[in-house]
Amino acid sequence: MAHTIVLLDAMPPSAVDRLRAFLPDGFVLVGTEAPGEASMKEAIRDADFAISAQVPVTADVLGAAQRLKLLHKWGVGVDNFDLDAARRLGIQVARTTGSNALSVAEYTIGLIIASLRFSAFGNHHLQQGDWRGIGVLPAPTFLLSGKTVGIVGFGAIGQSVARLLKGFECRILYAKRTPLPAADAAALGAEFASLDRILTESDIVSLNCPLTPETTNMIDAKALARMKKTAVLINVARGGVVVEADLAAALRARTIRGAAMDVFSIEPLPADSELIGLDNIVLTPHLAAVTADTFEPTVRRMFENMARIAHGEAVPERDSVVGPR
């Protein structure tokens, strides 16, 4: 009997077919017919394995599964999963740890430069035939080279950002729950610092941390007021780390110089979001982890983890989030 994998994110048939090309022998992949919990519950009911990229997987959805062995994140952050429900129901959870680190790190550098140089602003207006060159930008532009960059969250992604910044001769401060060994930090040219120090000293604050109870709403009006007026904020972590209404107010008041956001508290970003229409922010629709280069290795790794479970083996420790009972 074939093992059934369900993709919980509603995607076009062509995207599902692309995934099927990497299926191990003895597995079939089915898509979700439409967005929403009702469709997810129907799809997961008879599945052996499930994949979710961005859609929330709630206790109700997991409770509808009759034989689910493993819920797999297509990526790294599992804040969209009800992990307590998975444990209670005996469903294992896995992810592809570190698989998107370089993709997100490179995107972070791109957003930093776009924010410092108003390239998105220039593109937006020029696409409408409105030339807004020197003298009509919202604020002065700056180099990245030589600036102080504060990286909040210094796991695989944050450390990759630090490596890429070495060529720009930046001073790097980092915040992490547990500091790196001194030799490892020195190799990255990074100095451990408190969040407050990062906010007050950095020209660029880059959020590369997971969404946890400690980081939820971490960047609020008080935190933004601690930043330099010339500083920019970059968020490729999770939307819930930033209080978006406070950020919009700070950008309107020029409390900080600018920002770039790839992730939001509600996705897709509502059309009435206060962030839309500001001239000193770059907005992108959760694209940082998406590269063709990492697609095949990540998908193969997900399927290999499922094959391990099907064969009575364990998911590698680096990828296991919720293990077997």
C-alpha cells in the first residue's frame, strides 16, 4: 500500500506536479483543493504524512487526521504549527533545519541595500513614468560599507548574514539567547550585545530570530524610539516580532529612517495595512526563503525524512521538532 502525503498549502496543480518528481518509491502526493481549514481537514483525514509551508496547522486540523505519522514543515519556522496538539495526538513534527539559511541571508542583504538606497521607491515611480532621481528621494541615501549592523537572532540565518557582511567591513553586533563561543564569534567578526545596545548603536537592525513568547511584539514603539533616526529595520523573521502599527507610526514620524518587511502578522498582508503606501518602507510577500537553487535539496530532504518514518527509522535529530512517544 502506498503512503499518502498531503500538501496543506493550496497550490496550483503544476506546483504539486513539480514536487511529485522527487517522491520516493511507494509514496503518493495529493494537494489541497482550496484554502481554508475545511479543505485541510478533508485532505489530512486519510494522510500518512503532511507538509505545510505557511498555512497554520491548528489542533482542529490535526485532530481530523486518522493516521497521520508526521507533520513536516517546508522550511524552518514551526510557529504556524500547534505543537502541543501534535504531542498530545502522538504526531511527530519535523523541519529542514538550515535549508534556507543562505537564501534568507542573501535576501536580507538585498533588503538592507534597497532600504539604504531607496531603490524600491525609485522603481515604483519610474514604472509609472515618474523620474524621481537625486534631490527628490524621501531622505539621503547611505552606503552599507562600514556601518554597524545589529543582528537579532544568530542561528544559521543570522550567522550567514554576518558572513556575507564581512565583505562590507561592517561592525557586527549580535543578540542570541546563548552567546557563541568566543572563537566562533571572532571568526564571524561579531560581538555579543544586548538588544538595547543593538537598538541604540546600530545603523541597521536585522531581525533573524524565531517567533517565540520572548520575541513576540519585541519591536514596539518603545524599541523603535531607542533606534537612531538614521537607522533602518529589516524583518525577515516573523511578522509577530514587530508591532506593525507602531512601525507604521515610527516611519510616518521619521522616528527611524526606513524599514523593509518580508513577513507580516497576517499573511497575505491586508490591503488596508498601515504599512502600505509609505515612502520609506520596502514590502515583499514572504519571499526570502524562496530560491530555485534550494528547492530540490529541501524537497528531497523532506521526503527522505518521511521515508525514514515509513521504514521504522527516526528523523535525524537536527530536523526533529516533536519526536515519537
